[in-house]
Amino acid sequence: MAQWSALAAGIGMMLMAAAAVFMAVSFRKVLQRTEVVLARLEADSAHLSKEASQVLEQANAALTSVQHQLAASEAFASSMSEAASAVAETAENIRAIGKRASVSAIEHIERARLDNERHIGEIFRWIDAGMTVWHAWNRHASKSDEGQAK
């Protein structure tokens, strides 16, 4: 019986050794598949990294372009604001000049009216003086004609 026990123990050890070898071979295959998958992942990661780098470069170029355009539009907006201010100031100056011109025109018209009234008054005085002289002349001439006719 000791022989059977030794034989059973030997078979058990062999089975355990075979199981250990089988597990080691299986584990090696799993490791090889894992290495293949990891190599693929590494290649894919490198490819994705390269693509991401290109996308980031394009995005950076686009952002730089947008920044330049914003700077240009900011300068344009500033110019437009300055132009609007200049137009508003010019409009205010024109309004002030128009107001002064209106006041000046009204004053000129008032002076011209007063001068015209003075001149017309003077003309009427001369007409009145002329009519008075003419009437006086006509009376005097009528009296002389009557005196000579008698």
C-alpha cells in the first residue's frame, strides 16, 4: 500500500505539474495576446496623438486668425467710433453756425428794415416837400395867369 500511496502521490504531482505547465502556457498566450493588443493600442494612440496634434495646430492657426481679425475689427470699430464722433461734432458745429447765421440774418434784416423805413420816410418827406412846392408853384402860376389874363 505504500507503493500505491507513492504512486498516487507521484500521479498527483504529475497532474499538478501538468496543470502548472498548462496554466503557464495559457498565461503565456494571454500575455502574448495582451502584448499584441497593447502594441495595437500604442500604434492607435500614436496615430490619434498625431491627428490630435494636427487638429490642435489647425485650431491654433484658426484662433490666431480670429485674433488678428478681431484686432483688425477692433481697429475698424475704433475708427468708426472716431468718425461718428467727428460727424457728431461737425453736425453740432454746423448747427451752431446755422444758429449764428440765422441770428445774424435776422439782425441784418432788422437793420435793413430800419434803414428802409428811414429811407422811405426820407423819400416821403421829399415827395411831400416836392408836392408842396408843386402845389405852391401851381397856385402861384394860376394867380399869375389870372392876373395877366385880366
